[in-house]
Amino acid sequence: MGVELRPAQALRLIHQTALRQAQDSAPDLTVRQTAILMTIYLEPPPHTVRGLAARLGVTKPVITRALDTMGAMHLVERRRDPEDRRNVLIRRTVEGSLYVSRIADRMVEQAGILAP
């Protein structure tokens, strides 16, 4: 079941959600960091630097820099894969789950305001 929005409504939804994020005391993420975070939280694990780079069509250093920032914010954590020590697994955190939930709540709230 999809939600039907006109293009102007979709843009307003993104705009209002971004405004609420900017006004919040929570850390700001770039669009790329948000895409990485949403991939980690919405797509099934395991997640690796290599896999995220391929999924987003960017280089591994781009993912590493974003993970450094998000790790400092406690939104994700990295651990060596115990089965293959060459791989680094990216894991969800409680703080990250709450951050993603707040974004979802804001979007739902804004979508309700935009509903005809």
C-alpha cells in the first residue's frame, strides 16, 4: 500500500522534515550519511563497507568517512567479522534506532498535515 502525494506535497514533506531535523538538538546528517544510515536500518544485515559502497555507488573511503562521523554520534558501530577478520560489519545501535524512529515520526506527522 503506497501513499499518494503530488510532487509539490512530496517536496513539502521533505522540506518540513528537514526543517524539523535542523531545529532539533540531535546531530545533523548529510544526505549521503542519511542514505547510508537508512540503508543500514531498513535493509537486512549484514552490512559491510564494501557492500554499502556498492549499494550507494560510491567508494569505500566515502563510506568510511560517513561511518566515522556516524560512529562518533553513536548511530552505528563497526566490528570485525569474527568469521572473516578482513571484513568490518556495521551494526545498528539503540541511539541510531531512536534517531531513525524520530525521522519516521516527523515524516508521518508532516504527511498528516499535508493530507487533503
